[in-house]
Amino acid sequence: MSSKRMNRLDKVMKILMLQSGVSIKDFSKQLEVSEITVRRDLQYLEQQGRLRLINGVAIYRPVVEAAPVYPEYNLAYEYTVFKENKERIGRKAASLIEPNDVVAIDCGSTTEYLSRNLPPDIHMTVLTYSMNTLLELDKHPNYDVICSGGYLYPNTQMFYSPEGISLVKRTCINKAFLSAAGISNRLNVTCIAPHEMDAKSALMESSQSKILLADSSKFGKIFPTAFSLLTDFDIVITDNELSAGWQDILKSTGITFYLV
């Protein structure tokens, strides 16, 4: 599936979250594409269980069991890849948290290892839109937890809604821990799906300290949606298998980075 179509499908779902029913004609005007293209997209999303198409009108169908729009990514599988590396990254990230911090934890397999290693005996406030992180936070009654909420994307275990993005932007965060699917040679930090970009961009906007958690396999890879530049981050935590070339690049940027 092309990145252009992925972006369009994501826009369709965002429009449906805000409106109870949208006609093919209205979609055509809002997306600036032909009605034939819209009908094809809506039929695809209906097959995925994301909406119902009745007499040319699309109706939002928030069913958690629905198949993901982006089936090529599966968080459960990603969690099993480079486990030891991600565990070390998660522990190092957790060591940066101090009492009474207001932190945000992004969705992703590496950030899940952070959530499993959070300091147990301090008070802090944690904002997240990740189901897996929420399950870990439930073990810490001494934390204040903020969930931005919305529709749950099963393959990323991420909640998304326009209201949730607004909440992230209004929250004053002093440390945000973000994940990435790839970091390109041009230093673009990328993610799998457009709905992730909105949330990650909101975190970058509202956080004082931006911390990227990425195992070494992510460097040199690129995915459809870029949400920031590597130089926008204050700290990068990766594993000690990172190539010498990429280590030199990180040094040249002046970013604080840890190899664990």
C-alpha cells in the first residue's frame, strides 16, 4: 500500500470520528479526490471492519476486534525482536525519571520496556495513549495517570482521537519518551502510520525534554511518515550494537546519547 493511500485512509477515519455519517460526495470534496477513489477506499475500510457503508454513506464502526488498516505492523511481534537490547534501553530510560516528574510515554515496543521498568517507590504523573503502558501503570497506585483516550488501533495498541491530541498539547510535560520505526540517513525520524504522527508531534510540541528510545536496528531505516528530525531530540538512548558510522553522526549533532 502506498504512503499516499495510507495517509488518505487515515484522514477518512479521522473525519468519521468527528461526524456520525459522511457521504461519498462529501468525502470527495474534503479529500479532493474522485468519488470512484473514495468508494474504493471506503470499500477497503469496510472489509477491514472499520466502518459500514450504507447507501453511499460511511458510518464509523469503533470495533476493537477489527483488522488494522496497517496489517504489516504488529506490536506483539515487535516486542519479541531485539528483546535484550530493548530491555537495556528501557532500564536506562527509567533511570532518568525523578520524583514528581510529569512524563509522557509513547506507544511502541521499546517504550513498553520502559513502562515495565518504571521506578516503583516515587510519585510522578504519567501521560500515555498506549494500552500496554496503561496496564503496567495500573501496578503503581502512587502514580497519577492521564490517558488521552480515543479509538484503539489494535496493531499498535494506541488510542487516538482529536480530543486526545488536544489533551496532549495542553499538558505540560517535562520528559517525553518516544519511539520510532526508523531513522533515515537524512535524520528524519519516522513512524508506521499517520495517526501516530499526530500524537508524536503533539508530544514533541508540549515537552521540555524529548528522549528517543530506539534500538540499533531502527537506524538507517525509513517508513512513510516522518514526525520530527533527529536533531529535535535532547537525548537518544540506543544499544551498543549501533554502527560506528551512526555513532559518529550522533556525535556530530551534539545530541546527548547513551549506548547501553
